[in-house]
Amino acid sequence: MGYVVRAMEREPIVFVGTSDLSAHFRGKSFPVADLPSRLRRGVGLAPANMFLSSFGPIQVNPLGAQGEVVLLPDPSTRVLVPFEDGPAENFFLGDIRTLEGAPWNFCPRHVLRRAVERLHGETGLRILASFEQEFTYSGVAEHPQQPYELDAYRRQGLFGETLLAAMRQAGVIPDAFISEYGPCQFEVTSQPAFGLRAADDAVITRELAQAVAFRLGERVSFAPIHDPNQVGSGTHIHWSFVDRDGQAVLYDETRRWGLSTIGCSFVAGVLHHLPALCAITAASVASYYRLRPNRWAPVKADAGHLNRGAAVRIAPLFDRDPNESARQFNIEFRVADATANPYLALAVLIQAGLDGVRNARQIDAAPVRPLPTSLIEALTLLEDSHDAAEWLGAELLSAYLLFKRAEAHELRNVDEKEICRRYSEVY
């Protein structure tokens, strides 16, 4: 005799999470009815949770099983996007704090917030940034590759329009949705936002892309590369600056490439530190299969005007009005992908650029160096950096090195195709 499950009332649930060291969005949920109290006191979190690996299991945990921290929802990040079928996307991004209420040393949002405040304190500048995110979508029928074609939009159906609508409802302003170069590959970009909010938007956009695909019976993957012999998917970071009066200060039409003096020194600082920064911005074993020659991805720590092969690209101008040009002018950092925590990636870019400003570095003053060719090589460069411990905090840097070396060790005897497959499953 069968049983009929009758419809019941549902109690709404809300989730609060953080982008952790593996760049996965993890946290806890609770009844929406408890939201007012949770906004005050947050939810308890085991410190060990920060060391959940890219593939799930904890491979290394320098903090052990003891201790407790608090994941506190940030009210400004509320995402509430209803869908016709099933529950709404209902979540917050949060800060991790100690039981005494102080920022926790391992909180990625705190690391970025500290970098943003340092930039403003030393220069008076605020950074405007946007994450340009490439991914593959399984809902495109088998068909010859169609980069940039209108027919590729037809074949992806409702996914793009639904994603952009969800982003806008969540407070992330869409900028572009395009069919990209690779098979079943697309790209979504949001409009620039200040500092912390730019990284928040990247996390929200990625989660909403997963949510829309899930409700359409499909999935997206932001993995750096799906086949070691094909092109990959990057997460390019665009940035510019405004001063205390809200005026754009990156552009100077009288100088080479249109880069202002401070913009030139900032870029030079990024290039100076770039090989070591790769351990943060290209944070997986598979990331370095993308960073190979002839992949539309960088292989050197170089800058170029309108050059999509450079690590740092000086973006083009489309508006002939000088005021609009200054506001639209930006720099693109191309050595990043979705295995990088967006808060840590933007934080180290700011810190490296600020070092360039302090030391008046020049783009052409140092030889162009190759980028590391493996995660292990990148981690060694990061460990050898004289500045990384101060930028990230010595405790976080030490733990990050252990964490990522454990990931590389886990894959040491696995062939490249299988490694790509494993990352494609979890990103």
C-alpha cells in the first residue's frame, strides 16, 4: 500500500556564507524568523571549516578541532531572488569575527577591507572594480563551436536573460553577457563597484549563475580549464580609481597609454609582485594549464595597451568626450580564475599596486619575467615574498601555503585530463 505525501506549509530558510580559501561559498542556514537576532549575533562556525578543500574533505587543518568563530551576515549583501519553481535564492554574505567581536585573521572580506582602507588612507583614492567571469553552460546543445555568434545566444535559451534579471534583482547591475571563444563558453560582467562590494558582486553573480542553471536542469562550471589542450575560463579583474572628490584619476591623455603617474606606478607594482601573486589569483593546479602559450592567456608578467595576451591590459576607450573617457578608462588583470578567492585576489592586487605607488615604480624599469608554470612554483614565490605576510597576515599566509600545497600534493600522480575533470565538477 502506497503513501501520499501531502503538501505542507514551508518555513523559509536563509543562508549566510563566505568565500573560503578554496573560493567555495560555504556557511550555514537558519529560519528566516530568526533573522533579526542572527543579524546581531551571527551563527557559530568551526574555524576548521575554512580549510575544507576544493574537493570537500579537509586535507590539512593547522587550527585543529578547537575554537569557535562567528559568521555575521552583512545586511547590505542580502540576496532574495524568487523563482517560479522551488524556493527563492535567499542568502547573505558575511564577515567572520572572533567571539569577542573582532575581525578574524582568516576572514577574506576583512583582508580586502584592510587593503581598501590602506589605499584610501595613503592616497585618498577609492578603487572601482569589476570581475569579468567566464564559464561553460551545459544547456547548449551539441553543435560546432560558435564564438561570438548570435546563434549561440539562441541556443542557450533563457539562461542569459534569467541570470541578468536575477543579478539586477540582487543589486548586482549587469554590464554584459556574451558568447565566448570556447565550446559552450559564456561570460558575464557586472558594472564596477567600490572596493569590497566588487568582490561581493563576483560571489553573488557566481552563485546566481549556478542557481539559474540548476532551475533549468543544467549546470555551469567556472573551472579554469576543462581540457588541458583547449582554452580556459578566466576571471579578469578590471579596476580604476576616483579621488576624494569623486574624480577619475587613472587617465591622463598626455602620457603613454593614457596612464596617469599614479596609475603607472600602481600597474608597475602589480607587475613587480605578479609572479608571487599568482599563488592567490591562479589558485589551483589546473589554473596553470590555462596559463600556457597560445591560449589567449598570459605567460609573462607584462603590461600591454589593448593586448589581450598581456597579464595587465590597458583597456580601450570608446567615448571621445574627455570627461567620459576618464571615467570609463580602466585596467584589466588577466591572471585570475574562479579558483581564486575574489577578496584575497583583489586585496593582493591593491597591496602590490600600492607598493608601486610608494616606491614610484615604473613599468619599464624591470625585466619582464615569466609567470610560474605550476601551483607549487607559485606558492614558493609567494612564500619567498617579503611583503605577502604583511599583506595577508603571517598566520593566514602560513595556513594558505599549507592548504594549497596539500591540494597540489593530493593531485601529484593524477594526469592532466583527470585533474581538469575534477575541478570542472566542483567549480
